[in-house]
Amino acid sequence: MRKARKLLSVVLALVLAASMLPAALAAGEETTQITILGTSDMHSDIWGFDYANVEETEGTGMARLYTYIQQVREENPNTILVDGGDDIQGTIMSDDIFNKNPERDHPVVAAMNFMGYDAMTLGNHEFNWGIKDMQAIMGQAEFPVLCANVTDKDGELVTGEGWTIVEKGGVKLAIIGVTSPSVPRWDGGKEGIDDCTYEDASEAVKKAIEEIGDQADLILVSAHMGLEAEYYIDEDDRRDSAAKILEVNPEVDVLQVAHTHSTVNEKVGEVPVAGVRSSGVEIARFDLTLDKDKNIVDTAVEIVSMEDVEPSEEIREIETVAAAHEEAVKFINEDVLGSTTAKFQPENEIDGIAQGWIEDTAVMDLINTVQLEKSGADVSAAALFKYGSDLPEGDIKYNNIFDIYKYDNTLYRVKLTGAELKEYMEWSAGYYNTWKEGDINISFDPEFRDYKYDMFAGVDYEIDISKPVGERITNLKFKGEDLADDQELTLAVNNYRFSSTVKGMLAAGDEAKEWESSESIRDMLKAYFEENSPVEPKVDNNWKIVGIDLQLDNPQRAEIIAKINAGEIESPKNVAYNLNAAAEAPAETPAEPETPAESEGNVVLGEKTGTAAVITADGTDYFRLRDVAGILAGTEAAFNVEWNHGVVVTKGGEYSAVDMPESPEAGEIAGITVTVDGEAVELTVVRANNSNYVSAEGFAAILGVEAAVEDGVLKLAA
């Protein structure tokens, strides 16, 4: 039935002129409007509250999402609400109170029940506490919880359902849920995880479509994975790629992606695809127009920011939610675990670059000390999970522990050789960009996530970042002696890093693990403060970065860093500031004594037009970047522009109108580095009026479009 309708649709498209269909619709042909709202990766942010910092947030939380959801439901009763997973994990409230007591009424599930979800797909974090606990928590849901590609040891789906059908406005929408098959990579060893089978997502969707048959008019796949493969990148595998789902299953009409915490708004062929960032900061809205035969004749996708949305008091007043929030705040505020004699992290020299990433610090030595003591291992590895993590001087409460160790990991002790340890250390050292003569700072590969960079205790070593990746670990010593390749050691490492990275480097694989803690590493840190306070920050400086000359005594370096920290120069976190390159660059155009006058110019993309502020400098028209982002919203060239220690452009993102830091008012021409979808792009811009003004050449570079200015009009072609 579905295939027949699609064939008929193609035939009609060949027979009818493209302009006739809109005319027919305008003339009153019967159509149905279906709206699908997609959330994911809410990570237990119900309230819009940061339990680590004990303060309300701006623009996050399920309460804000519900305010918007209610508005859309009033606008269109034919609204379907779907979630893509990773919802019951992520805050002190969930991880440290309710997920350790799965028999209790879970506040996240209670909120989702109240919000009226039509379906949810399991995310990988729903598996963090094992199969039994996941089933206990998700069993409280009053909506279908889907996972078509994970079966237990008896061959049964772990949630009992892989797909469901929801009917709105006479239209039957089949929703198929699949999760990342990498779950055992992250949570292997937990109860029931290794007994399950994790199928290629595209094949599971194919089976579900066969089961659905003619029961549905439309098919939506909710996939807890990104479009591109994360681990199974071999072209013949790609089992964790949502793009592969569409390649194998042309019957799919709509695709929701998740897991990557990134804004996605694009089309793959004719299929609209959308995904959102984490913690409820965005919601994806699919608007589908169907003709009387239930064929899709128009689609529109919008990623809606929750920045200016008021949180719903209805959600906050749910008895289970209100009690859980109160319990979590009390848990943080009333229990003093111990104390410190001083803060643990040194001040960051350069904004955007944590000292804990470039030198040994008391925070990392504390974590590794606790891991060594608890495991009895020879060597320990741990990461600084986020920029700014620190322990303050004075009383220590649970939120301080959460701040330096945000994941609910357990600890493993594994056997390995000296050669295997060095391979792991070389992998970790790949976090750094290769230092070049003239660089005044250490910088980092933007493709290597911060939380993956491990630092090691129990050995002494140097990292020579002037050398290529894989050849950086030097002077590696264990107990004062050079570490031999055949030296047998034990390593303390968390369960996530072992399963996702280390295991693949060891000849023994899973068999290398000889012990696992019964408590989380956070609980170990908590107990350490309870037993050893006051705790003095100590640093043994067992590692350092070598092979570099950052010109620490150069006054020019100090001037540049002052400008970086003032926001006048973009943070060089991912591309080092190089004095040699700056000296070779063309001289900057002297700033005018006053800001050049703005004019207005038109921006054109197809039928989309708008007006942007323009500054003309050296005969070139520069259009205000934020204005162009607003004009292109909802088009194929849509992008968001934000400030995150530098200008960050996300293609396909909805423009969120975030103010940039103050910039010089003289309208100076400057070279800046813009991060575009994680990649560094060098641009020449005019900086004035707290804004960046970009030329046609610049827009072509950051958006990948054709761009030219003709008679003062910026013309773009996607």
C-alpha cells in the first residue's frame, strides 16, 4: 500500500507541472497538517536547575519544553511528541538519588508522563545501571518505550516494543526506535548488558517496517545516534549511522537523530532530519502537509530554542518532581563531606584553556590517588571532564565532587604490559595539536573531546608535542626505572574508558579486567573527604609537556594574552596564536578614529530576502553576520552563530540571537578564527558595534555557498 502510493506520487509528479500542486492546494484541495515535536538528551534536567552550581539555569529543562509543547498543541491538535533518549541520567538528582533506587517513582518519567509523550526511544545512558534497573525505571512510563535493535538472552526486545503507531487527524504514524549498538562498549560488565544482542540499527528498522506493513501512512525513525557512524566506521558496517538507516530503508519519511548533542536540521534526499542539543535547550519541530491520499506534499523543519521560554510551573508542581528537586537541593546543601585547605586548580592563564589540560594539578592528582588506593593498581588514568572544574577552599559538599567527576563511572583494575600502557598514553597525547615554532600557547585538536584526555599517575613521563601523534611519550619511567615493553602492570581506569578505548589496545581484551568496584568513583571521592579532611591540594608533577618554547618572557606574548582574555582576540584553544604567522601577515588597516557609518544592504537567497547592516571598508562591503543568520533562518543555508570563547557557527542551526562580547568600536579590519561545525576557519572581518561584519568571500568560506556582492546586494546560492 505504502509503496503503491509512493509510485503514484512519482507518476503524478511527472504528469503535473510543479506549479500546479500549490495552486490546487490553494484552491481548497483537502490537506492535513501533522506536527511532530522531537526532544532528546534531556539528561534529567526537569526543572531548569544546575545542581552542581546550585542555581537556576537559563534556557534549559523539561519545564521550558512543556511550555512550548502546550503552545504547539493549541496551534495544531494533530501534534505528536517523541523523545530520542538519554533522559534519566545526567544530574545529581537522577544519578545519585533516584537511579540508585529504581523502585522509587522516577521524577523524569513522572514529568514525561505528565507531558503526554507518544513514544520514547532508549538512549545509551538509559543502560548505565544495567538492564534490570533500566526496565524498572522505564516500566513506569505511560507511553511506549522503544528499542527495536536490542534483544535479551531470550531473544526478546529489552523494552518489549520496537515500534508503535500513533494516529492524529486520521493519519497513522509508525514510530520505530533504535539505539546506538555501542552500549556494551560503554556499559559492558553491568547487569544484563553483555547478555544482550545489539543489532545494526538499519537492519532492525528494516525488520520493523516489514512487521508494520500497511498499518501506517507514514514512518518516523527515532534513532539515538548521529547521522554518521561513531565507532563502526567501516563502509561495510556503519551499524551506528542514522544515514545508513535511510540508505537501507527508503520507506522512512521522517528521521529524528540524537546522542551527539548537536543541532541538526537538513534533508537527506527528501527526508527531513532533525536533532537537538542537550538538556532541553532546543526542540525539533517537523510540520508535514499531507494530501487527501496521505501523501506528503510539503515539509518544514524548525529547531526552536528555549532561551526565552518561561518554565512551566505545572511541571515543577508535579508532586514527584517537586519532592525530588527539594530532596536534591537538600542533599547538596546540608551535607558537608569535609574540607580543603586551599583551592585545587591554578588560575587559567588563557581564557578557554584550562590549566588542568596542560599541567599536572591537584584535582587530577586527587582523583588518581583515590583510584590507586581503591584499586591497588600500579598506574591510574583519569580525565578533567570539563573546563573550570575545581575544588574550592573550605567546606566540600556533594556538588563539589560532582563538579570534578560528573559521570557515574565505576573503577576497573586491568592487567597490561608496558607497551600497551604506552600505546594508551600515546592515544591520549593525541589531544594536543603539534606545536610549531612561534606558537605562544598549547592548543588542542577540536575532534578530540576534552573529556577523553587522560592524565596518568604511578608513572613519570613527558609529552613532546613538537613530535607527531604516536611519537610523543618520552622518558616514561615506573618506580624510577625506564618502563620496559614487557613489564607487567595493573591499571586503574573507569569502566567507560576501558570499554570504549583501552580494551581494544590490549591483547587480552575483556580478559584483562581482574577487578571492578562495587561503588562509583564519585562515592570513592566522597568517602575520601569524609575520612581525610581537611584535604590539602598536592601536586607531584609527575608529567609535563616538553618540546616547546612559548616565549614566556616576551612582552608581545603578554599583550596578546591580555587581548585574548579581554575578548578582543578569539581564544586560541584549537588553533594556537603564532607570532611568526602574525608577523608575516599583511599589516592591519589602521582603525578609523570613529566607527564607520552603517548602511543597509539586501541579502538574497533564492526567494528569501532581507536587510542587513553593512560596513564598507577598503572598497569591500561587509555584512553583519548576525543579521544574515536571521535572514537565512529556515532555508537550506541556515546557520546559528554563538560565542563560546570565540565565534562558533553551526550550519543548519536555528539562529538564537545571542549577543557577542564587546568589540572595538573603531571598525577595524581583523583576522579571526571562526569555529564552523568544529572546524577552524580563518576569516577577515570588520569588527564594530559588538558585531562581526563578513564579506561575500567570508560567507562562502564558512557556509560553503556561492556568494557575491552585486550593486550592494549580497547574493547567496546554496
